[in-house]
Amino acid sequence: MQIMPFEEAKTYRFNPFDMTKVWPHGDYPLHEVGKLTLDRNPVDYHTEIEQAAFQPSNLVPGIGPSPDRMLLARLFSYADAHRARLGVNYQQIPVNAPVVPVNTYSKDGVMRVVNRTDPVYFPNSKGGPKADPERYQPASWYADGELVHAAYVKHAEDDDWSQAGTLVREVMDAAARDRLVSNIVGILLNGVTEPVLQRAFWYLGNVDKDLGDRVEKGVRAGQS
């Protein structure tokens, strides 16, 4: 994984939570933190794979969400999709069930299989479970000002072209650039209208002038 100190995130040269950007390894090198070993195949594909419900809102203590807009949307939308796909009690399906008991007042709903006794409301005078905020303080960005609901201030290198241009010029070799040009030309020759072609040439020219020129030349040659 790559690790960026909290304080550096606010002043880094581009918004580190822009999902269209990557963190250069020269600035934040990769650190090996562990190894995931796959040691068996599913016994029942439907039970163990089709009914699996992964969601980024399943966070262990000490880990919290970043201000990435896409992540924040997925915190609720993934669970919402699972409820529609698998039912409101999808977390009781064995492949999704936690390995430790869950104390909750959730009750009823389709395919409910875990018994729940009264009381099913909180607060109550029956000695039911209650939240312990001292035990779990979710990590978040709220402690350092409003970073979620307000638009972020642009960083020095927040733009749409620089990283794509670096990919074309520095990451790809000549053969990869040739394949990229060939693939784009082939797509643009497939019935794309002239106004759209002009926008495509402009867009690619912003990424890299040579790329834009080569694509335009290839398309014009294919049209003749």
C-alpha cells in the first residue's frame, strides 16, 4: 500500500482523493503490509460467491473513510444494492455473517433466521445491550474541519491532462504508444461524426500533442 501522512494530504500538489489520479510511487513508495493466500476453491459457487456481499462500510476499528466522493457514495449504495439483491437480512447468510456475535435491535424482515427476543427498542429498562462509545471511536476526517460537505480547494496540479500525459510519454514505451494510437484510430473510424471527431482530437491533443496529431493523421488517412 501507499501511505500519505495526514498533514501532507491537505497541501499535496493535487487532490489526493481524486479517483482519476494516482499517487506517484516516487512520492509515496509501495509498502508491503501482508500477503493474501488463496488456499481453496469454493465448494458451492452460489452459496459462497453469488451470495457474497462486500461493502466498504464494513470498517474495523481504527479505519475510517477518506473524503473521496465516490467512496462516500458507495458507503451506503453497496449495502443498499445487497438489500435489493439478497434481501434485507443478507448479513445473516453464512458467507456474510460476522465471526463474532452482533448485539442489535434489528428484527423481522424477509428470510430472518436469527431469533430476537424483546425488548427490541432502545433505550429500555430491561437490561438490553447498549452502545459503548468509549470502546469504538471511528476514525474520520471530521476532527480537522469540514472536508466532506464543502467543495475542496483546488491543489496546484489539479487538472484533467497531466497524469494521462505522463502515462503516455513516460510509462508507455514506443510499442505501447503505437498500439494506443491504432486502437483509438480504429474506434474513431467506426462511424464517428465529424463534430465528435474534432472533440476527440482536441481531447487527445491536451493529453499529449504527439498522440493527438498521430490519431488525427490516422483517422484522416483511413477516411481517404
